[in-house]
Amino acid sequence: MRFFHDAAKTDAIFNDEHMVACGGLAPAMRLAERCGLDALVGEHVAIAAADGVNAPAKVVSIVAGMSCGADSIDDLDVLRHGGMDKLFSDIRAPSTLGSFLRSFTWGNVRQLEKRARIASRTATSGS
């Protein structure tokens, strides 16, 4: 999931088709983008199953959904409501994300955990 606009060019309008219910998502995803979360996942997480294609976009979508309070696969549908598609690209359907999560092996979980620690250190160091 990537931003369609630069931070300085982003404008939020609150009406039905442009509504973004999870307003705190934009800064959280901007931080994930600056930390290079998608690049870290793409470089270091290798999922052999067919559902592992486009892992960086899927992981970032899951992180975004969890940031909005999603605690189940069905709850990830929050990313497809209102104006989210105007703010972000590469949003995945909950069923796609569920298939992706089910394709993880124990080793994939460990790879992802290691990348999360690196991204966390990057975020706190200000790099």
C-alpha cells in the first residue's frame, strides 16, 4: 500500500466518497513508507506458496488494517471503505490477505519478525 500523493499535496475532504474514517492511518503508513517496510519485506521474506506473490504490498496492507483496529481477516475490509482508495494504492481484499496469511510457514513468521525489528529500530533512530 503506497500513498498516491506527496505529503505536502494531500488534502482530506469529509464527505461520503472521500471520507477516511481512520485519520491516524496516514501518518502511520507514511512512517512505514519512510522506514522502508515494503522494501524490507520484499528483500528478506520469501514465501514459496503461490499466495506469497506481492508479499510487500500484502504485509503493508495487513499492518495498515491492524493500525485501524482490524483483529481478524474480515476486519481488514476497513481498508476498502470510503476514500481509502483515493489516499492509498495497492489495497488488497480481505480474502486475498487471508490466503496470504495462511500460506505462512514458521520460517516465514521468523523472517517477518526479524524485518519488523529492523524497521522498528529505523523508526526510533530517525534514519
